[in-house]
Amino acid sequence: MGVRAVSRQKEIPSVFRTDGILVEKGLPMIISKGIVISAGVDWLTGTARHATPDNGRAVHLLARAARHLKEAAVTRDWYFKGYVGVYGDGFAYGSRHDGVIVRLTGTTAATKWQHFMPLLDNVSRFDLQATVQFEEDEINLERHYADAMAQEAEHNGRYPGVRLITTYGKGDTVYLGSRISDKYLRIYDKFRESKDDVYEKSHRIEVEFKNKAAKAVATDLYGFADRRAAIVGLLYDYLTVRKLVPCFDKGVGLMGEPKIQRDTDVEKQIGWLLQSVSPTVRRLCAAGYTDVIYSLFDLEKPDKEQREE
């Protein structure tokens, strides 16, 4: 495995132009665009505070997380920044004196993140991915992007951390930015990395958002009906702003699709119930008005055996 980093003395052999042509040693070569075969959330880390006795978000987040992990085949103890909890199947949760944390990765993040968003007070990490499949094997795609990033850095006199990691048999990976920065881009050969025939001739573009950027992107994305199209558009724009030619078509961008109405979004309605109604209901139940609550909402009160289950 080798690592190639950018320096001022490095000679740049090739660069993407804005017309989508790669110029290498004076010879233009058309770079084909692939088809996005998947796009989604790849990581979510979020927290809910124990701000006041009436704040029900942390309690409900912990309960939902525990229910989710009941389906996991294997679990183990998890410790993270003072949180103590459980991890299994791409999902982790834990608690400490000031709140609850959840972390979703991979397929779990892609399919479950929107169910946890209404329960979160903050999102500290949020990763998006688009997997692009080509007609031909674009084995040098990461190297081309590394050269393009280096050329842009050289032109601007700024070096935000361009790294190309080459391997034997597992494909190459190019990184732009610092791992501790709020935005971090990586592009890699998904087929050679995964050895999965489903990803033959496919490469993955991932952007890792942290801190304020993570919360802003997650909140914005949550408001879209077609979130897949929104993710494709966001990643397209992310590359374009950095003077990199996207290897896929944009489709509908993050700013190009009308947002769904908040008052018709089921998840938002649940979030409102948890934040506004739940504290009052819990206070009344604690004061002995449980029967009144069941009566007001026309709910059937569970018998003793059901409660013990």
C-alpha cells in the first residue's frame, strides 16, 4: 500500500477540465459518466439531552434504540466518550449523566436514520454516499481525481490535504480534507474494496459532515420527499464547488426539489408529540391520572400480563 500526498514541488501530470475532458500529457481523453446505483446516508451520530425532567426525547430515544437492538443477532458492550451502552449490526446506543447517544452505520443508517431524527437534539456526524457504476472498468478514476484535486490546490495556493492511497487488489482511495475537519471527501473503488459482484465497475463518493455542518445537512435532507435525489444533487454540487467534474449526472439537486410540508410529515408529528405532549402525559401518569389518560385518548388499558411482558 502506498500513500501519495500533495506538495508544492509535485508536478501535476493530469487535470479534469470543466468540460469533462481529462488532459494527460497533452492528449485529451473523454471521461465517461456512470449511473448512480445507490445513494443514501452511510453514518449518523446523534444525541438527545437530559436537559430537564420534562424533556422526553432522551427517554424515548433510549427506548427506541433498545427496541431496535432486540433484533440484532450479536451485541456487545460499547463505550464512547463517557457513554455506556450496547453495539450490534451497525447500530450503537449509550447513555451518560447528561443524555443519550445513537450511532447508525452502513445499511442500518441508510434505512433507519429518518426514524431517529425527530428524537435528536443534535447531530455530530452525518455521512452521505453515492455509488456510481460505469460501462467500462474505470480503474484509474481515483488517480485522476487526485490529480485534479492537486491541480486545484496548486492553482489556489492552498493545500487542504489531498491524499491518494494505492493498494494491490483492493483498489485506490483518494481523500480531500482533514479527517478532523467539518467536511471530508473520499472516493474509492467500491468493487475492489468490497469484492462484491453487485458493485462490479463501481466507485463510491462519500462526504463526511461533522458538527454544525452535520446537523445542517441532516436537518435539510430530512425535509425532502425524494431524499435519494437530494443526496445525489448535494454530492454533485459538493464536487462542482471544488472544481471537480462529477462522474455522474446531477438529476434533482438539494435546492431543486420542493420540500414536503412539515405538518404532513408523520415523523415530524411524532417528534412534536414527544416534545410537547409526552412530558404532560408523564406528569399526569405519575400523579395517578393514568386511567384518565387512557379514557381521553380512547385507548384500551393493557391487562396485568401484557404490562409484565
